[in-house]
Amino acid sequence: MNRFLVFVCALLLAGCVKPSSLKQEKWFQSDGTVKVLTTTAMIADIVAEIGGDQVDAHALIKGELDPHTYELVKGDDERFVRADLIFYNGLGLEHGLSLRESLDKHSRATAVTQKLLETKPETILIVEGQYDPHVWMDIAMWVDTIDPVVDALCAFDPEHAALYRSRGEALRIKMCEADREIYEMLQAVPPEKRYLVTSHDAFNYFTRHYLAAPGESNWQVRCKAPEGLAPEAQMSISDVIEVVSHAQNWGVEVLFPESNVSQDALKKIVDAGKKRGMTLRLSSHMLYGDAMGESESYLDMVEHNARVIAREFMAKNG
Ligand code: FE
């Protein structure tokens, strides 16, 4: 045995060289599929629907992790190196520095909202001088992320372009049907009950599309949150008082916690409201704001939110 092999064996015996468990993952295997890395699970779901058996999509930010502040963890760098294509939300959602830098320097990274921003800029909301990145909350807008995904997959893997295009069209139809059902379910709730208070400012697009009356210009009063676009900001007592006053003005009785945000702020609002003699309570079911949580798919996530909101609104005042 030569000296090199002896050296390697010694390292293995000492436990210094371990096979990378990461690289044992199916996603790292060369199996002929296009390896796609996405930031959020909502994007991964769209990619998986369009990509079918030809694509292996992996979401970097899973479960209840916060996409606004996500920083790369051990192994993420290897995923960036291995990925054939990368899709991220854009509009400033992913502002963790290490993630931002990796997205910026990757040559095949696509922001799925970029086309929307270029072709329909009037639909993008600006809150306190920043783009509101929570576009996935409005299915009719999220439909516009299909084309950038289809185009990037077709360019990378032209052999299966026809499949990607036909799956993209099928997904568009499915999403438009779900959008219509959710719209009708929520518009069936009397307008005086359609005032939404959530943990953070993730539901502006949802409110504008599903809760506002048709053509309503002042729809912003229908949604309120104690925490801003990104839920990491410090909340002040004046933020709490502002939401309590809002709830009082608009007859809000139920507050909606989000699955990946602390409930502390909403509990303070309930307590402050009780001191004013208001009947405020938390919804027994949480909403999915920035994370899909236990949802099986992106559409499941939005449908869950819509059902919970409609049920709680209708339960109001008995
Ligand atoms: Fe958010």
C-alpha cells in the first residue's frame, strides 16, 4: 500500500474524513434531472408542477423559517454550486446578506417577480418606500411567475420544452380556478366583516384582491398588522395602540396569528383591547404568511388561509 493510501486510511479511521451526508441526498445525484434550487417553498411548488419528472426542485427555506432574514447555513453553498437553475422571489424578500450575495453572483438565478415588475409595475405595492414582496398571497398575480419558470427551464433543457410549456398552461388553468373559488368565498362575506388583522404586513396583496369591494380605492384600511413587511423589526407600544384603535374603529373582533411569527404582539393587542372593553380574540387556526408550514402545496396554503379567514369573519357577532 502506498503512502497516500495509508494516509487516507489513517484519516478515515480517525474519523477525520467522513462521506458528506449532504451529497448522499438524491438532489445531489446526477440522475438526468434538472437540479433546481429555490428560496421559498412556494416557488419550489410552482417549479415542481412545471418540471414534473424532468426536474428535481429543492427549497432552501423550509418549514417555518423566515425568508426575509434567512442567512446561508452549512451546506447551502454546495447547493448553489450544484444547482443548474435558481429561482427566488425578488422584490427585496430575500435580504439576508449571505443569501443576497449568493443570489446576486449566480449566473442562472431568476427572480420570479421580475417580469411582473417590468410588465405590470402598477400592480406591485409599495409600503413605506419599499416593494411589498408578498406577491404569492394573490394567486392571480402569482400566476405571472409561471412564464419566467417555463422560459428558464426551456432554455436550459430545450429537449423537454413542450412538456414544460404544456404543464405551465395546465398550472395556469388550475391556479385561475382556485383564484376564482377563493375570491367568491371571501366576497360572500359581508363587506363590513372583511377587516383583517395579522401578525405582520404579509396580507396586503391578499386584501386588495380578495377582501376589498370591487373598485374600492381605500382598501388598505381592510388590513392591519403590528409588525411591518419583515417581522424582525422591534415593535413599540405605539404600534400596539395603533392596531387596537384600528380594531375599535372597524369593528375587528378576531386577530390572526401567523405560523412563523411570534404571537406576543397580537396577545398584547388582545390585552390592550380588553382594557378598553373590546371583545378581541385570536383565531384558533393560524395563517400561513411567509411560510407554507404543513401545507402540501402552494394552493393548499392560500386555500387554508382563505377558509380560516372566511370562517372567522362569519363567526363574528355570532
Ligand atoms: Fe413577510
